[in-house]
Amino acid sequence: MKHYSIEWIEEWCQENGWTDLFVERRNNYWAFPPMAVMPEPIPPKVLNVIKAQKGLTAEERWLSISAVVTTIAAVVSSYLLKCPMPLVLAFAFDAVTMAQLEVEDI
């Protein structure tokens, strides 16, 4: 899952003089610092600041909303069916969702 929007990082690169941004693999961004001849990874502290300022990406928002909707539907269906299985399934879905939303430390 992408935790950072490429537009956010491109904006930071333009503001700070970094050029030729590219993504090596998921959530691993490289660019040329000012006056440099070799690309360097975007510092993790910068990525954390960008994430704190910008919030969730569209994919993260969609996944969070689907987890809430699934939980509400499970609560209603568990009550109507008098069965705990929808809650168990919603819990499993929410656990996987929260694991995917976790930002890995680089």
C-alpha cells in the first residue's frame, strides 16, 4: 500500500531543490539532492513530516472507510441474526486493514 502520494514528495523536492525523483520500490523514494551527482533516498524524517502534514492517501482513506462500514454492517447483522460470526469476520478484516495502514519504519 502506498503511504505517500507521489505528488506530495514531488512538491517537497521542488521546494527543497531535489531533482529527478524516482521510486525504487514501494515507499522508497530517491532523488538528486541540490548540487549532487548521485541520487540519495528521501530522508525518513522528511517522509514522516510529509505524512503528518498531508494525512491519509486516497487508498488509505478508502480502506479506513470500508473498515468502518464493515464493522457497522457486522454489528447490525450480528444483532439481527443473533450470531457472533459477522463480528468475528469484521474483526479479522479490521485487523488486516490496520496492519496495512501501519507505516513501516525505514
